[in-house]
Amino acid sequence: MSEAWVYILLCSDGTYYTGSTVDLDHRVEQHQAGVYDGYTAARRPVKLLWSDEFPDRDQAFDVERQIKKWTRKKKEALMNGDFQLLHWLAECKNATHFRNKEPKEKESQPGNK
């Protein structure tokens, strides 16, 4: 079983880049050198802010895809290890969500007095 990494970089324009790799140090060097055209090539220098190890590439790739969909605040909560805030940010805040609806009074039903 080979190890793999998910990482978050801070780009020179203040944005975050999330990626995954099997060789973290080498991949960060590639980003720093602008080896590949892409998001970070035009936003150098970059700084590694967070990384986590996973047992295989598939898991790392799945987590990368999940984190890429997150808001900046969720990524910052993850990087800061604030899992309570991360959980709160992940909860639905929509007014129609069942947790956010006002409880209905019990309606008169046959057998209820």
C-alpha cells in the first residue's frame, strides 16, 4: 500500500490551491518552479499551509475533490484544526432545512385530547 497526500497551498494572490500527490515535497517544488501550466503557475510563489497523509491515491484523490468544493472558511477551519467550526460550517443553514424550521404545534388528530 503506497501513501498519498492531500495538501493546500497559499498562492501569491491569496487564493488556496488544493491538490493530491504521492510525493509531497517534489510536488510542492514543481508548483514553486511552475513546471506545469495551470492554476499555481501564474500565482507563484506558493506556500504549503496544510497536508494530510492517506493510505492510497484513491482516498487522497477523493478527499482532494471534496475539499475543492469547500468554502474558504471551511478550508481555514480544517487547516487550523478547528473541527467544531468545520462541523458547524458543514451544516445546512437554509431556512427550509428541517433543523431550522419552527416546530409545528400538534394538530388536532383523532384520539389526541
